[in-house]
Amino acid sequence: MMFWRRLGYLLPWRRRAAERDMQEELRSIAAMADRRELGNLTIAAEDARAEWGWTRLEQTGQDIRFALRTLRRSGVATIVGTLVMALGIGANTAVFSVVHAVLLNPLPYANPERIVTLTYLATDGQASGDRSRQISVPDFLDWQAQSTSFEAMAYYSSTRTSVMAGALAEYASVARVSDDFVRVFAVQPSIGRPFTHEERREGGTGAALVSDRYARQEFGEPARAVGRTLRLFNRSVPIVGVLPATFDYPLDTDVWFTAVGSRAQLHRRGNNFRAVARLKPDASLERARTELTTISERLDAQYPDTNRNIRVIATPLQREMVGDVASMLYLLLGAVALVLLIACATMATLLLARGTARATEIAVRAALGASRSRIVRQLLVEASVQAFAAAALGVTLAVLGTRALVALSPPDVPRLDDVAVNGSVLLFTVVLSVLVCLLFGLPPALQAVRVDVNEPLRHGAARLAGVGGSRAREVLVVAEIALAVVLVTTGALLVRSLVALQEAPLGFEPANVLLMETTAQPRQRDWSDARAFFQSLLADVRQLPGVVAAGAMMGPPGHNESDSGYWIDRMPEASPLSVARPAAMNVIAPGSFEALGIPIAEGRDFSDGDMAGRPRVAIVNQALARAAFGGRDPLGRVIIARYDSLEPMTIVGVVGDARQYGPAREPQPEVYMPYLQHFYNGATLHVIVKTASNAAALGPSIQRKARERSPEVSVRLTTLDALLAEHVATPRFRAWLLGLFAVVALCLAMAGIYGVMAYVAGQRSKEIGLRMALGAGAPTVLWLMLGRGLKLTAIGLVVGVLGALGSTRLMSGMLFGVQPHDAATYAGVIAGLGLLSLLATYVPARRATHIDPLVVLRQE
Amino acid sequence: MEPLYGVLDLLILRTLLFGPLHGYAIATAIRDSSGDRLNIEFGSLYPALKRLELKGWINAKWETSEHNRRAKVYRLTAVGRRRLHQETSEWTDFVRAVAGVLKPAAGEADS
């Protein structure tokens, strides 16, 4: 009843009418009686209004309007503070949203925690060792036969290969999967059916499942894909089903293809597959691991030649998938957390300074009769207004930042499609910013209310500033500098790594080199038609205007993935496949070294005369020559490569070293073999064309030359520069983001020091004026001010360097060409930060020396 | 002497039981009927009037008095009348209870 009546008073005109009515009534009463007898009618009216119940709301509205006015008046400091908090909120929410989607969110499969990967662990007799994801089928079959922890186990290999869905062959990501692959993930086709037994069995007919994305891209809509035929791996395969769009394993797979061929031929060290398995509901990861260790120890004893010191380890799929990305994302998370801390500290210093500066104003209001609770309420509102302004801006930044992160992420970050702004994190950061505002905005003001009203009025705010607040500010400044040191050092190390990576001597010249990945479809058993295709294509390409040199190779420099071993002179008697020295293997066409600018140090390049039926020859790089022959001449010696055949080859040339595994790794020994004498991986070669000018411009005509010969040839054009950029994508992403955070941290810390020093200078102006009146010169005053700033800076730098030494050690895996404790970087950071904070201190200190003693002293 | 919190409401309701009165008249009526012992300023009374009005226990109307003066006159509503009975009996109970506690025990009378 009463509530409804009161609700009516929410309407402004109802309130105005009531107000008029009350004023009239009070006037009529005043006319009847003696004023003194009636008591304080103003308070009576105020209390009566309170009975209508919405006074509090009205006052809050006033407070908000007042707060906005105050904030607008306090200008730069407020804008800086709000931006700072918004940045903290936005950056943290964005980075955590990515971390959540990529690292923490469970995979979208049934009981994803039970899916594991099985990888080798080369122990060398030690407890831990190098993990290798590639496993061999014979080992896998033994694990499968002997283990009891798994509900389903499968192996697969994933390649990008030529697939014909229509008239032209295109590259697609194809996963060859063993029988139980679909069961491991407990995934059902959204359209069509899973593989039948006949399709799955060894040497069976084979069938394909395609991804939702691939079905749409090739056939318009998923339903139309079922029943169509794909041509891949030189055979025709029916599409029996489409897997749901949520299923994406191995990442970006277009086609899952069963019937992997005969297992009998596969070698125990033919590590060309990966393995996944699903734990039984009652089996724990620990149990599975123990079991697998027992099995691999058994295999070790049974096959000492191939399985010595090789163990198998089960790892949850999710952890395996995010692998290296995890450390990078955690690094980013750490960095933004530091930014948030600095942002909070900066905000806090600004608020502390402002709160103390307003002590006088608050005392005046208290003296004029404002009740304590009313003042506190107003201050609360003020702090909240700023906090919510920061929050609103922060939310915007979070949304934009998350999108930017997703757009800029290097290609090896999985599951980016699922990234969305994380509501709970956003809430957390917003609440945090509100708390900081309240925590640091209120106390100085509250102090003002608590003290005797007369005190600040009589002495100015200086008395208050000397108490508690100043210690808090100093601690905050030290913290800001220390955190900034950590971030700037991290950023500097990553930027230096990036620079070193980009300047690493590659051993080849990537400028103006066009690459065309080309897969032929050999019809003949000996692949002679594939060879003829490449031979005539290369002859044609060399004739094109603008072509300086042309060749072709299996693994282009920076992206060679073939990793095997070799022997010199003869094979060791006992075991053909153990103890070969490691080397990269490559199959190349004549002219490739010239096209890549790799110098031929000794001997000759291959020619078209090095073909099938002629003496087998090889070219090695200088790293191999050094490793295998020391100072002696390798030309004419015999080398046996553990590649497609174990036939001896005569070394006819030595070439310069190229970083075949990418710019981050020193050149390794490498064996080059002529393409006319060897099979090459999936009939795929990268045609390499060195051009006089813009390489990409020549792409279309070279592509046409390839397609003219056969529509079954799939091609993909790129440039060597672009290919190399992929290596740098992740380091660049890291360096840019950390660099950005470091700059932000630096600015924030400087703003913090400047703010505090300017504030202190203002507070001490009377003292300074007095000193100057008593004869202190400008230098004395300058030093007085500088000394305090420098002391804080020095403490901050020391704490920061200690923190940086601790934290940069954790990221040694991300560094290249620079040590985590690189002295030059540290010296640079210390000098740079020291100078900047000197500047931030100097400007207000300098201003202090311009104080006119008379003006200041007269203020009292 | 200041009345206890809540008693003011009771006094106002009781005063209005005898007929409608304007605000100032309520104050004087309370003072008179308490033999000048309860001197409640109109200023203290006024918010209570507004509160009772909001609760619907009294209502108010502008009327012109015998001296041709306009004044806002308050009168008891039916709800207010019921409340008055209820509150009066609660008050009597309360006074009796307090008096029982305060009644000096036999032995203490002179100490």
C-alpha cells in the first residue's frame, strides 16, 4: 500500500506537486504561529521529503552529476587514470579469452579428457628425454595387442596432397587413418555413415569421410558430398559421410581416408605416423602410463636394434594439441597481468594524490554542515563513476582486442574459431578496477572527514599529505618501476630474438624466388611419367622471360622435413638401420643451387644426365663434409643414405650450408640426391624459380605451364620469402605484443613517477619557498627534489632486475641468439628506464625551483 | 520531554480521533492534553504527519477555517482508526510491563 503510494512519487511532476503543496502548507502554518515555537521548518521539510522516499536517489543523482563535473575539472589525471584502467581491463580480458578458448576450454568431443596421444620418449637410460610424436606402425600394433587400458586406439598420418573432387586437382589436407580412428573420438558423421568393416580392413576397398567445410567448398552443401568420388593417392575413393563441423582433428583436415595399405612392409623405425587412443572409463592415465612403460620395456628387450631406450608415453590430447603454443600464451597472460598490476598502481597513485589534494575541499564541505555519511557517499559515487567509465571503455577494448588477437595470431595456434570474449574474466577485471578505485580513492578522503574539520582549513592540506598517503605512494611508484623493468626486459629480449632471427645467415638468397609446390599423378609403376613431367616443365620454365634460374626440390630450404641418416664408404655389417649419422635428405633437380644462391664449393651440380640407370651420385653440404670427412676431400667418396634405397652413391659435389630447418636452427649435414634417380615424397616437388624482378608476377604463367600438361596436377604458388615468414610469425607475434605491453608499462610507470613527483613538489612548495627565502639556491632545491625521485627509481630498478632475472629464465625456449640474462639488454633497460624516470622527476623538480618564496609564504 | 520513537504516531492518531485538525492545531492539542508536559514542535511533528498520510492512516484536505484562512486539515481514516486501537492496546501492555519492572522491590524501597 505504502509502497505503491511512494512509487507514484517517482514521477517528477508528482514530486513537484507534493513539494508545492508542502510549501503552501508550511507557509499557512507559519502565518498562524510564532516562528520560534514551530522549530526548524527547513529540516522539517527536508525530513518530510525523505518520507516520500526517493531523496536518496535524488541525492545520488546529484552526486553523479557532481562527480562528473569534478572529474571533468581534474582533467588529464582523470583521463589518464581512466584510460589506464580501461587498458588493463581490455588487454587482460582479450588475452585471457584467447587463453581460455585455446588452452582451457575442453575439446568438443565426448569425454575429451579420456583421449590421449601416444608418443615416444627417447630416454637414453634417464627418467626424462626427448619426445617424438612420430611413431611406427609395428610398435603401435604391439601396444594395441598388449595393453588393456584403452577402449580404442588408432594411428594416422596427415599430409597435404593432391585431391581431385572436380575437374582440376587441388591440394587438400588428407589424414590417412587406421580402423578405430572415428571410435577414439566417438564422433559420428552428421551426414552419411562411418566406415564399414570392409572399407577399414587392411588392403580393403577404402573410403573417405570429408569435413563439413570441405564438403561445402567442393560440393556446395554437405548432403551433396556423399556418394561422390575423390581421386587421391592415385586411386578413386567414395565419400561415405561428412563429419560435423565441430570435429577438427588433425587440425584443418579436409579428408579422412581409411585403408592405409599393407602393414607387413612397415619398418619398426619407419616413424611416419601419430597415435591417439581413448582410455576406458575405469582406466586412469597413470595406469595407462605404467602399462605402456611395461610394454615398451618388453619391446626394448625384444628388439634391441630398433627399440633401445625407447619408451611410449600417453599425454592428454588437449595438452598435446596446444603444445608450444601454451608457453607463449602463458607468457602473454603473465605480461598482461603485469600491465594490469601497473595500471592498478598508476590509478592508485593518481587517486591517492587527488584524494589528498581534495582534503581541503572536503573539510570545507564538512564545516558547512554536510554530514559525514553524505560526504562518504559522494566520494564513493565519484570513485564508482570513474571505475565504470573505465569499465565501459575496457569492455570495448576487450572486444576489439580479442578480435585483433585472433586476427594476428600465428597460424600454429589451434581452435581460434572458438575464441569469444570471456564474460567471467571481463567481470573479474571490471570488479577489480572498481575495487582499486574504491580502495585507493577513498582512504585519503575519509581521512579528511575523520580529522578535526578545522585542521586542514587552518594548515592547508600539507599536514595530511605528510601522513600515511606518502608512504603508500612511494611503495606504488617502486612497484610500478619494478614491474615495468620486468616487462621491458622481456619485451626487449623477444624483440632482439626476432631481429636475430630475421638477420640469421640463411645460406641461401630468398629474394625473388618463386616456389610452386607441384604434385604429379604418376600412372607408371616406376614413376617415369612423373619425372618426365617435371623435366619438361623445368625446361619450359627456364625459357620464360625474366627467369634467371630454375630448379626443383623435395624440401625447400627452411622447410625440409626429411630427417634421416647416412654411412660413408660402406654399411656396417651388423645392423643396417642403427647408428647412422644424422642428416637431412633432399631430392633435387639440376639448377636448384643456382636458383637459391647456394654456392657450389667443390665438384659439380647435378645434370639431366644423372638419371635412372646411370651411376648413382650425391651432393653433400659442407656441414656433412666437415662431420664425415674432417679435412679430407669428400669428392669421389661413397655415401649410403637411409632414404628410399640403400644403394651406394658417389659424392660429386660439395655445396654451402643452408639452414634447412628454418632460420632458428644451425645448418645440419644434408645429402642431396638427383630427382631423376629417386622417388620423391608423393610425387611432390617444389619448383624453384629465381626471377630477375618480382617473383610473384611470374606465378600465373608458370602455373599455366604445369596445368597445360595435366589437369591432375595440383599446384600451390608461394614465394620463398613468404614461406620463411611463417617461421618468424610466432616470434613476431610474441615480440610485437610483448613490445607493445612493455611500451604501455613504461608509459604508465613514467606517468606514475611524474604524477607523484609533481604532487610532492606541489605539497612541499611552502617548505621550498621557505628554504629559498632562507637562502637555498635553485640547485639545492633541484637536488632535494631529484634525490627523492632517484631513490625510488633506484629501488624500483633493483627489485625489477631481480624479478626479470627470475622470469626471463622461464622463456629461454622462446629466445634466439640472445641469453635470458643478456647483460647488454639489462644494461640498456636499466639505463633507459633510469633516464626516463630521471626526466619524469626532473620536470616537476625543475618547476619547484621556479617557486617564488613570497607568493608561497603569503598564501598562509 | 521528548516522546519515544513511534509514540508520536500514536499521539497524532489519538488527537485526530476527536475530529479533523490542521498541523499546528495537532501540536498544540498534544501539548494541552499532556498538561504542557509534552511540548512537541510542529517541525518535529510534520514529517510524522507525512508518514502517516503515506501509510494511509490519515488523509489531508485543504479547508477554509472560520477565520477565512486556508489550512490543510488532517483526519483519521478507517484504517487509521483500527491502527489506533491496536497501537493503544500495545502501548498499554508495554507501559504495564515497564511499570512492573520499575516497581521498587519491597526491601529496596528506602535504600
